[in-house]
Amino acid sequence: MPVVDVRNLEGKTVGQVELSDEVFAARVNPHLLHETVRHYLNKARAGTHKTKDKGEVSGAGRKLWRQKGTGRARIGSIRSPLWRHGGTVHGPRPRSYDYVVPRQMLAGALRSALSSKLKEEKMTVIEAWSLETHKTKAFREQLSKLDGESPTILLVDTGENENLGKASRNLAGVKLVNTIALEPYDLLRHERLMISRPAAEKLSRSLAVTKKPRPDAPVQIAGATAAPAAKRESKHEARPKAEKAAKPAKAAKAAPKAKAKAKAAAKPKGKKG
């Protein structure tokens, strides 16, 4: 497990914390990072672009001149897309650019981004964001003591922190994010990551890969496979016996009919008067 020094707001080391290997020492996957950043940017698009088609532009709908006999090209409407100030054909329409990305891909991209920050030594773990005041100037001095000379800094904390939110919102290049709303795009966009100790421990637990145990395979008994074959053989063997038993029954039913036909043939036919 990677062991990271924990610092206070004065820049002094006050302890160490062990982070999860699956979250902060994972293999960096560039494909996942690219896909999640693309998804984040597409989701942020407004998609309000719109052009007017032939039925929406201004202009009369009458036919300008007759169809034949003028020597000019035939025309139906002044709003035709072929004319200046006419409608636009197949123009953009309002739509959403958002699409679904599996949660496992987002979790994998977060693990890759966090591992990359720790590997590049651009991650600082803070004991707690306990600010005495919400003044921006005082907070800027504290960031300077925490190696905060980077042009862009991402602050991560758990829950709501009113003083931290007010002190950081007026600083250019500084963004405060909750652990629930953490995105791979934010980690890649900001050069340095400053995360509180509770937030780092929470991410270690929530992003850890948990594999479900597979159910044990059923035990196969050697004699179990021979039972269906025996059933099939018994069916085939029972079929000839049933056919043999059915033949005497048919013969018994046919015997009275044959006797009746013989008696009818033995009777003399009556003479016609």
C-alpha cells in the first residue's frame, strides 16, 4: 500500500496515511481517461443550435411567376433554399450530446487519474480543511505553504465546508469538489491535487475493486449420467411390447365384423314379385 505524508494547513507533516493499492497505485489506462473526458465535455454542451428551414424563414408563399413561357428558371417560393435569405437544408437542430457511460468505466478512470497524480508527486494530503475565516487572502497564504504555487489546484473534501467554499471561489485556477462529484476531467485539468485525509480514505473504500465470490460448481456423481440413457432404452424396449399387445386387441375387434359379413353372405336373396 502506498504511504503518503499528511500535512496540516501550516505545511508541517503531522502523520502518514495508507492508501489502497487498487485506487492510488493502479495501472493508468489512457483509453478510459479519453472516453470519460469526452463524455464530460459532451454532457456539458448546451445543444441549443438551431437554423430555420423553408417553412420558418420570412417571405410570401406565392409563386413569383408562371411555370412556363417566361424563359426563366421555374420557381415555387421565395423561401427556397436555393435563393438568398432562403431556408437552410439539413441544418443543426436542438439536441442533447449526452450518452451513457458505464459506472465501471468512470470508476476505472478515477482510479487511473488518482494513481497518475500520486505517481507524478502532484498530490498533497491535508489533515483537515478547518479554516478559521473565509477570507481569500488568508487562504491564499496557506496554499502557498502547501506547495500551492501551481497555476491550477483541485481541492477535494467530504461534505460541506462553508469557509473553504467562500475562501476558494474567488481564486483563479482553484476549484473545490466534493468526493461524490469528483470527475476524471477535473483531475486531469488541474495540475495539483489537494485532498483531505477523510476524503482520501473515503475514495480508497468506495473505488476499491470488490470481486463477488463465484458459487461452487455442483458435484457430479459418476452414476448420474447413465440414468437418462437407461430411460431412453426402456422407452425403446417398451415400444415393441406395446405394439405386440395392440395386435391381438385389433384382431379381437375385427372378429365380430368378419362373422357378420359371413352371415350376410349366407342368407338367400329374396325374389322380386
